[in-house]
Amino acid sequence: MNRTQSILGFSQKKLINKALSGVALGAMMSTVSAVYAQESDSDESFQFEEIVVTGSNIRGASVVGGAVLTIGKEELEKSGRATVADYLRELPSNLAGGVGMSDEGMSGQDTGAEGANLSGGQGVNLRGLGALSTLVLVNGRRLAASGQFGDFVDVSSIPSAAIERVEVLQDGASAIYGSDAVGGVVNFILKRQLDAPVSTARIGTATEGGGTELMLSHIHGLNWDTGHAVIGAEYYTRGNVAATDRDRYASGSDFSAVGGVNWPDYTLHIGEAANIFQGGVGSIASPVGATVPQGTNASLTNADLIPATGGIGNTYNVYDRRDLLPDVERKSIFASFDQDLAEGVTLFGDLRYSERESKYELGYSTLVTHQLTSSSPFYINDIDPSLAAANGNIAFGKVITDRPETRDSSSKHLSGQIGLKVDLFSDWQAEAIYSYAKEDQFRHTEQMKNASGSADWMACALGSTSTVCDGYDITPYNPFSTDALTDAQLEEYYGTEDLEFDSKVSQVSLKADGSLFSLPAGDVKLAVGVDYRVETMGGYLVFDTLSVAGSEGPYDETQRKAYSAFAEAFIPVTEMLDVSIAGRYEEFSGTGDYNTFDPKVGVDFRPVEGLKLTGSWGTSFHAPPMRFENDSPQPLPGGNAAFLLPASRFGPCDSDLLTFNGVVGTPGTAGEQCSFSVIINSGGAGPGVLQPESAETWTVGFDFEPVAVPGLKFSASYFNIKVDDRIQRIQSSQLNDILAEYFATGGGGPFASALNVNPSVATAQAIIDNPKFLGTFGPPVANTAADVAMIVNATQINIASLKEQGFDFAITYDFMVDDIDVGLFAYGTYLTKYALQAAPGLAFEDRLGKYDPANGSPVKLRSKQGVSLAKGPFDGRVTVNYTDSYECDLCYVPDATGAPVITSTPLKIDSWVTVDLDMSWDLSDFGGMADGTRLNFQVTNLFNSEAPFLDGGTGADDALPTAYDAANHTIIGRTVALTFTKTW
């Protein structure tokens, strides 16, 4: 058993399987539980009371100066979304969709399962400030960080059956909670008391294919005179959705029929039958000189080659065997209890464990930067000199369709808390809580060795005479054959990568709260406390995909400690005016040493009955994720690494901003794109370099319930946020857009300061000599320090600022029409400003309503509105989801010749409207086993509205074009589901 198996293959699986077996026995157990609950149901039995709300540490106090959006279990059930993570994706204030929520396979290194989000988790991104700036809690306690960088919290591990409600505070709250509460707080409140057991079964599917879902859950409640407990289990599975099952990708990446680019003509010069590139240098965009015929082609001659027309050659559907959504299976168990130990002393706790496994198909491996040498038995001896490099090597492009690249990931989540409440004197109460959370993430990848173009195995199989090939019996690979590889060849040419990251957080909190003294309008209340937490994260990698011999090694463990003290006061100044004042001091040590103090003031004013005016001001922050502060050498790209690309980054050949290398394109020639040698220097900034992001927020709003119109409620609030020292880095999915803007603006753009253009030889050589330098990815030409024309510092830096303003609104009106209960509702978020300052001293650039692959694409308006009807055992609801239109000034369009160019004028991306339907039928009137039974039929995207098209383009070494904005839209299409709920 290897190290990874020993760590992640532990015996919880047996525990989970046993627990889920209990779901099948739920019906028999329910009768016993119901009888027990009845026997202990009396006025003297323990009744749980939830008296602390999100946004305040004071019992019995509501949030002053703002409001908490409460999403109840019924709302979650009626939404048609199978998981709470999918529900939150549609929340209007969760701008730009969160992290990892993309069903777009072409996600960036920080968001996709191919990159740092190694287990495919889902996060929350309130206000579009980034998942880093949204604090996620369960029962008021922090969870362990997810992803390779620990830069978000995975909410997809939380079982729906365990949730009583979700409370969302859409305001900065570091004065209450400390780090990360910049855009707001999402607090999952789990069930703590249940009068009757509940069993649920749900089945669903996407009508265009794939995505079949099954969810089973059972939850028990036990109540006795001095306490109560809840236990439950949930099982969820969903089938994959293949990209080619959707019309947008069924025929490949030729988007010319919908106004986009025919990408295979420009960045997909590879096929199952190989292309031979002109001049001996290859990338997916290199001009093709000739193609090879179908067949074994063990002894090709130049005469056998087929001249290519227009430099394009063979191509293929780049989305074949590529999933939009993976196959997922999740198993969860959970429990909670509250027990009176003595009068005024209560012990409480909860425990959760979830295990999720995902299986991705991520398309076929491609070879585009390798060269066949004259030492190979498959070399074409009489090759035309125009088709070979100066040294005679043959550059080719080929897709290997024998086996798709796959990634199987898993996430094991364990968290819980134990606490004690003690009544002190008067109404004062002390509380001590210890909580622990752990996230074990694992990803197993199977892919062709060295498919990315680095040296060793595949180079050896192609005839390299490098000394690294000595002593290895590597079967020569024939890139010109279209015959299927044998099983032995597949086992030899394909390797594996096993990556794990473990994240932990331990937290101890002590708090006391109660009344200080009385004013005419009520009691002045105070809460004070201290908090201490330790966060740890580290990883380990075993791989044989980038070297002949294979390798393994650790990602350095990082640890951070945070100490804090906090206080909060509630002051009822008059019958009409309430004021709250809060402050928190937090000090960090470990990966970086810094401290903050964050105050907050809130005001509620009730001038007349039914009207409340609110306002708040405060500061908030989030500390840099620990992995952002670690710059130690790591085994693979995507973390702390540097590598050189000699032929896959381009600029206009007639630009004089830097020196082009002539590998692709002719320098000085107008209308051509030329390659240049670039070092990508990525990863963490290093200990003590980063500082926390800081924010100032203020809000004003009102809640209005007119006495003259019972059932009508209207609320609105204006928010204003300024974030400084934003931590950003260039992601792989952004780089081509950044370079295009750099050249188009004559050396500008939001990330210009991260581009070291025409660096000194010494600067480039220092990176090459660093242990984190991995080598050259691409052809072994123009790859010395003297050749480097640009260094892209894709490291974390405190560089940006953001200004955001807007309104949240909500309207509900409940009334009766004869015996029909009618409900009208509308709520949403309307932005008036979203401006970014790329670096200190630069002007703020308005990015509201602009497609932005780097920061997401906040649109002006996202809203939900609809109507509900209920009569007797029937009720139904229709919800209309609206995403506003916006513009794309970084989209591609074909020019007069069909070549891709960035649009000269912004393109309008249409608004998107989808309709959801929920119909419910209470079957209790039938009596017997039907008593307590409810049937729900749900349809999301009822009319199968297609996501707006945009052509976000592709990179010179990335054949996957972006065909829609996954931050705001989805192409999964209509889904239907049937849910059966039985309350015993």
C-alpha cells in the first residue's frame, strides 16, 4: 500500500456504508422513534431554542443596521436544486457564480478540477469579491479550507437533509467573525431538534442527456426531558454530462454558425492522423505542411505525405470524451445533541462526516510540441527540408484517441463541535466551544506521459538520445500510425499522478453575554469573548507523468495561528432607535505576521409603525490563504513552479514592445502573429510578503410593512464597498487575454505591472537556476536566459483595489383569493458600480456589465421573481430567473478572412431568462401509509432556454475555446425531478 492509499483509504468507508444501510431500515425504525417521541413529549420536556442569529454574538438580538436573508428548508426543497451548493449558485448576490461551480470544462487553474480545485468543490462568492471574501460557517463555526491553495470552503459536502436553514448576511462582518467576512457570511444552521423522523427520495435527470440524480436520506429526532438528539444519513449520486451531449459542443469548436470563430482552422491543427508542421516547430496553431494517410505507416516516405491545404491539416472534436459535469457520489452522516447537565448548564455538540467521489473524463491527450528524431525507426528519411527543423527533427501534431485522460477525485470531510453553556447571574451566560474540521482531498489522474511537451519518456519513445533515456527499455512510439495502441503500449505510455491535500482547522472560543443595565427603551446588552484557532495545510504527490523514473514528494506543510478578542454592545437608545457597536482585534502568526482591528456600527430607526430605517458602517478583511504565503519548490506546475514556453505565446510581429524569437511568425511583418520566449513564474508570494485585504463597507436601507396592506413586505438596501490590497495573480485561463490587451494598449492593461518585459539575462537566469524551475515546455529552441523576452510573475501579490456599489431588494405579498393562498415575490441585486484598479496609481476601470474571465462577470441585475399558489393539499410555484445583458470587449470575432481577432467594439451578450416550476401534493388525505407523505414534481429551466453565446477564445497551447460565460450561465439545460418525502 502506497502512502496515499494508507492516508485516504481508511476505515470510514465501512462506517459510511453501515450508516447508509440504516436508511433502508428507516421505515421500520420510524415507528419506534415516533412512539418514543410521543412518550417523552410533555410540557417539561427539553425544548431547543435558537437565540443567536448570524451577524451578532448577543443572544436575543437581531442584526442592527442590516438584515439576514434566511433560506428555510422548504425554500431549498421547492427550488428544484438537488444540493444547497447548486441553490446558492443561483442566489442573486452570489455574483460570478462562486468557485468550482462551473459546468464549463475549460476552467482556470484555480477553479477547475484540472487545476488547484483538485476535488471539484463548490464555493460561494458573495458580491463577486471572490470566494476568499465570503466567510462560510456551519452552526457558527469555521470549516477547513479546500483546493490546493486553501482559497475557498467547499459547501458541496454539506448534506441537504441536515440543513434547517441557511442564513446569509450580505454585509461585511469582520467585527463579529474576523477574517474572510468581507462580502458577507453564509451560515448553515443544521437541524438540532426533530419531532418526527423524515425520509426523502429524489430522482431527476437532464432532458438533453446525462445528469441523472438520485438522493436518499433519513433523519431521526429523539427528545427526552433534559435534552434531544438528531441523527441522519444522506446518499447522493449524479451521472456525468458529456460536452458532446449539448448542441453547443456536439460538432466541435467551429462556432461560425453562431457568429463565432471556426477555431479548428486556427488553433486545432491536430488530428487522429498526424499533421506535420512546417519548419520543424509545432504548436496547436502552427501551420501544417503535410498530413499522413490512414494506416500503420511504419515506413513512410515523403511521397506518402499529403500536402496540407491552407496550413490546417487534420482536426477533431476537442470536446470528445470531455465532461461538463462529472459523475459524483456522496455519502454523509450527521448527528447533534443538546443535554442539560444541571440547572443552567447545557452540554451540546454535533458531528458530520461526508465522503464524495467524482469521476471526470477530460478529453484525449495530444502531442503538439514533441519532435520525432532521426534515431526513431519511424523517421521519414527523405523528409522535405521545409517540413523539418534545422537539425532534421520532425515536428508533428496528433491526438491519441485510444484512452481519454481521466481524473478521479475524492473529498473526505469531518467536522464537529462540543460546547458548554453555563448560566452565570441575572441573564448572563458563558459559552465555551471547541470545534474541529478536516478536509482530505485526493485526485488520481491518468494521462499520457509528457503530453505537455516536457522532456523524458515520450521524448525517449520518439528517438531522443538524451542520457535520461539510458537504461530504460522504452518501446518506440509511431506518431504516424492510426492503428490502435496495444494494451502493453497504453500501460507504458500512460502514467498516473496522485495528489492529496489535507486541510485542518481547530478553534476554541470563550464568550459571555448578558444585560449591563436598563434604559427606558430596554436593556443594554454586551457580549465579550476571545478566540484562538490553528489552521494547517499540506500535501503529497506521487507521479510518473513528467519523468522517466517517476517521482514523489511533499508540498510543504503550512500552519497559521490566529488570536482574537471581540466585544459587541446593543443599545436601545429610545423606543424608535437601536444602536449596535462591535469591534474585533485579530493577530496572526505563522506563514505571515500581521494584525487587524475592525469596528462596526449599526443603527435601526423606526419613525412610524411598519417602517424601519437601517444603516451600518464597518471595516473587514481577509488574511491571505496560507498556501499563498508559501513559495517553496513543488513537484508540479499549478503550484509554486516556473517553466519556459518558447513557442506558445504570441504578439503582433510588427510590435516593438519586445523581441520575438522567430520560432513562429516572421518578426517585423504586419498582420502576422509571432512567438516569443516567456518564463511563467507562478505560485505563492513567500512568507511575510502578503498583507491582508482590507475593506470598508457601509449600507443604508429600509424595511416597510404597510399597516394598510397586510401581507405586503418591501425592503431595500444600498451597499458601498471599497477593497484595498486585493490579492490577485495571473491564471492560465487569463494570460492570452492579458497579453492581447498588453499589445493592444501599447504596454498597458490591468496586469502590466506583473509582466517583466525584456528582463535582464541575470534575472531570467536566476529563475532558471531556482529549484522550482521545471524546464522547457515546448520545442527545445529559444530557451536560454538570453532568449527570454518576458517573465510573467503569476505569483500572489497585493496589487488591486475594487469599488462596488449597488442595491439589494426584496418584495413579498401574501393574500387570499377565495380559498386560494397566493404569494407574489421578487428579490435580487442591482449593481451600479463595479470598478477595478489594477495597481496603485492607475485609474479605476469600470468592469460592471463586462465579460471578465479574470474576475468573473458581475452583471447589473440578477433577480428571481414569481408566484405561488396553495389550496388544500396542493401547492405550486413558478419562478422566473433573470440575468441581465452585458458586454464583451475581450471576445473573439472572425475577421474578413475568418481569422480570430478581438472585437474592436463591445459585443452585447443577451439577457438570460429561465423559468422553474414546482408542484407539490400532500397525500395525507388518503390516510394509512400516505399520511405525512408529500410528492414534489420540479422542473428547472422549463423552456430549455439556451445560454447566450460568447466566443471567449482559446490559447495558443489550449485547444478549448470558451463558448459561454459559466460565471453567469449554464448549458446543462432543462432538468426534471420527482421528490417523495415521508414524515413518520
